[in-house]
Amino acid sequence: MDAALHARIHEGRSSAFHPASCSPLVAALFVQPGGCYASLPWVDAWPESRDARRYAGTLPVVAHPPCQLWGRMAPINFGRWGGDHNRPGNDGGCFAAALAAVRKWGGVLEHPASTNAWAAHDLTAPVTMGWQRVMCGGWVCEVWQSAYGHRANKATWLYYHGTRPPMELRWARIVGTHQVGYPDQRGKSRNKPTLPKREASATPELFRDALLALALQANITISEPHEK
């Protein structure tokens, strides 16, 4: 990869990455059919119908494993409704498969901040602003998707693995005008308008582009121009 393309990748915009090419450069795992990755011909999208647990490489990945059974409401829902399909952490191995793919092929995995999947898979929780190097050789961080245009804060944890350090992201923690999930029962003053489920779960295009940029730069080797 030449230095000029590397610089465009660090802009974090999908327009930098061969938009006319039909040859996949990145695999997007556990994504919504018809979602924000579907229109990019250079992204190999893996919705539920393809079962991303079976991904066998060799492209770097952006992984969005299901999060419903890893959140703070999972034990409450399990206690209320029961059923093995509601058991906290019982995601059929999706998170483990996503983590293994990122470690093997390079790329980035995203999950809601404070997800229980982190501790269950021995990942270090981010504790500082910006990227934090962890013992396994990867990097973790917390980023708010509001910095990329989401109408809610949508605090998100990322795990990155690659031969190169991750690029810097937008670290601003912009307070969103809306909220995701259930209303706060402590009163109206503690609530904001709740986003529709589809918008709440959607990845803003600018954030998608940043994740794709991370995946693309995970394992690249830069070829500098030769001196004459």
C-alpha cells in the first residue's frame, strides 16, 4: 500500500477507499441486511443469514456481534421471562467468533460501553480517554457515537488488533439530544426523547467509515516513494 492511500485511510472516510472497486477489501460481520454496509461494493457484508461465526478470512474485519444478552437488562429479562434463549451471555458463540476473527485477520470489534462480554472474554475495559494498549497485544477505547452524528450519546467500546497502532478517533463526548433504551423511572426530568429502535441501533455513516478505516490500516505495509 502506498503512502498516499495510507494518508487517505487516516481521513476515516469511505470515499478514500476504491469506491468503484467490486473486490472486497474488508469483511463486515454480524451486520444488518440492507444496513449501512450493504451499499459498499468493496465490503463483504455478513448478515445473520450468512452466519458470521463461519467467517474463515482472509480480509480484515469490522465486527458488530449481537449485544442484547450482554447488557445490564439481560439478567432482568431472563428473570422475568426465563428461557435459555434469554440467558445472559448465551449468544451462540457470536462474540467469541467475532473476537477470534479480529485477532486472526486484524480489524476492530464494537460493543456497547460497559458490556458484560468484555469481562466474560478477559478483555480489559478502557479506563482512559483515547486508545489503551492491553496485555493481549490489542487496543481498547471508549468512543461516543454522538461525535459521529448519532442523536444519542451511544457510548461504545472498541477492541482493535493489527500490526500497526490504531488511528486516532473523535474523542469528543457530545451530549446527545435523545436516548437509547428504556426511560429512566426516576421522573420525566431525567429523560430525553427515546429513539426508535432501528435508529438507536444504526451505525452512523461517519462512524462506519472510521471503523472501516481501522480495519483497512490494521495490517498494511506502507511503501514509501523511492529516492531518485
